[in-house]
Amino acid sequence: MSTSLENGTPDAIAAYIQVSSDNQANKYSAVASYTVLLYDVVITLDSEYEFVWKSQISLGMVMYVVMRYGSTALLGIGLPYFIWPDFPLKFCRIWLYIDSLIGATLMVIPVFGILALRTYALYYHNKTFKRVLILLYVLVIAILIVCLVIEAADVKIQRAPPGLTCLMGVVPNHNHVLIVQYSAPVAYNGLIFILTVSRILSSWRNVRIVKVILRDCLLYYTVMVVTGIASIWLFISLPIQRSALNEILVQPMRALSVILASRLVLRLREYVSEPSMSLSTLSTPPNFESND
């Protein structure tokens, strides 16, 4: 593109303007996503201190902290990848590896783990369901890690046109791998969504934890599944000239997944902290008393 641009042909100039516009859209998406995530961290500090930091150390607590603050740090440090023009190619490649490999550890693993734990709360006494959840969780994480390793190992990074960011110079070698990488979280969230709705429909009046999980849980699954499907659609439908927009929803998806999963944890812990409440009592039918 740079050669044609130097020649000043109308098609090259039009293409450069389009690429620049797409690059600007990615900048706005990345900055807006990080701003919203930081805002949510600030406004939930009091609840977080009360229901996370003051609690005993547990697997859920560790997952929450890694997800919340590891993801926040990673998204913040990675902003230059999306907004800083003419960065050295060496930085672009290093950051791609960090984002692909460490990013999965800090975001996908704890987020999906928290969702599995929250869903298991609906089937607290069902050991078979516990095994199914573990299998689904391990399977989706394994698929994502394999896809990320393949992508990081084989992706090509070439010098982007003048004034554009690292993102504009990334050329994937395995399009089918990227499709699987996008589809696996959608499938996982969809299955968890179905299991959650199934439990809600079968125990709407009997399980008190449903009232706690219903709004936040269904909101999370709706947002993640819709944005995931939209990302797959963009990846499949956009022409190669607009490929920069393939990942325009990735940063919003990351920020929203952390925000919604964090809210789910905080609301549930707040409810469980009430007197005479625990995970086991929340998962069993209440004793109804008649009011005369």
C-alpha cells in the first residue's frame, strides 16, 4: 500500500483514507472500553473492600482479583498497541505475544471460572453437573490456548502505512483458527446460558439463589453471546481491505466481561453475607410461612 500511496494514485489515496478511518475507530473502541472499565473499578471499590478484600482467601477470591486487576492492568498497558502511530515492529510483535498468551490467563481463565462456579451454585448438590461444568471449562480453555499459541507463533507483522498503529500491520496466517478462537467463548457462554435458564425455569419459585443470579447472569450471557456472534460476523463478512475492523469489538468484549462478571460476584457475596444465608441455604427451597 505504501508504494501505491507514494505514487499518489486515487485508488491508493482512497484506500489509505479508509484504513485511517478504521484505525481511528479501533482507537475510540480501545480507549472507551478502558475508560468504562476504570470507572466501574472506582465506583465499586467500597463493595469490593467489604465483600472481597475482607473475606477469607479462596479460589473465587483469587480468580476475582486476577480477573479484575490483571485485566485492568493489561488493557491499560496495551493501549499503545491500538493508539500510538508508527511504533517499532519489535514492540508490536512482543505486545502481540503478551496480549495473546498472558491475556488469556488474566482474563479468560478467571472469568470463565467464575461463571462456572456461579452456575454450579444453582446445582449445588448435583455431582454429575459439577463434572460436566469442569469438562466444559477445561475444554474451552484448552481450545483457546491452542488457538492463541498458533496465532502468536505464525502471525505475520509487517510495517503499517505511515501514521497507523501496530494493529494495522498484523496479518493472520490461519483464518480458520481465528474463527474457532472467536466461536469457542460464544459456544461456552451459550451452553452456560442454557443450563442457567433450564435451572431457573425448573425451580423458579423454589431456589432463592435464582433471584440473585438471574439479572446479572442473564445480562452477562446476553451481552457476551451477542457481541461474540457480531465479532464472528464481522470477521467473515468484511473484505480484506477492511480487516482492521475484525477486532473492533474485542476490547469492549473484554471490558464488559470483566465488569459483568465482577458485578455478579459482588452482588452474590453481598446477598450471601446477610444473616442466616450461605451457598447451601440459598440453593435449597425456603420454608414458606403463611401471613394471616
